[in-house]
Amino acid sequence: MLSLFPELLFLAPFSALVIRVAVAVIFAFSAWTRMQSEQTLLKVFGAIDAILAVMFLSGGYTQLAALIGAVCAIAWLSRTSIRPLPVSTVWLALIMCISLLVTGAGPFAFDLPL
């Protein structure tokens, strides 16, 4: 099937950049909410979320961050006590992490495809 807007196909590599920034915002918000908690375990998870947000935003070790992020999202889905976001947002974060795991970091990242 022909593309409806073939002039826009040159922007396709930037889709990974948009996904990477969106998932960084999700993990940064999660880290922000967890750091305000009184529980030590939630603060540890908040630190992990903050590290993941920085890794996604900078594009460093993106596939490793996506793998760890997917594990975190699965943990959020399985335990409601540690879930910082609504279920729909967690599912979206899981799908974005899997997408970044498969496609890579995209442009403006420190990861280099081999």
C-alpha cells in the first residue's frame, strides 16, 4: 500500500527519539513521586527510576535501560503497592520500552548501532 504522505518518511528515524523522551518523562515523574515517599524501599525504586530517566533522555545504553524499564513496568503491573501511575500509563510505558529494546535509541543518542 502506498504511503499517504511519502514526503514525511524521512522523519521515521525520529520516532525512536520521541518514544525515548516520552518514556523518560514517565520514569522521571515516577522518580519524583517516589522520592516524596517516607518508605525506604520506594526511595530506592525512585532512584532506579531517576537513573533510567537520565539514561533514556541522554540516549546512553538505551537498550539496557529499555530492558530494565520493561522489568520495572511488569513489576508495577504485578504489585499495586509500588505502582506510581495508572495502569494504562504503565502499559504504555511497557510497550514503549519494548519498542526501544527492538528498534534502538534513534538519533541524538550516545548509543551507536554496531
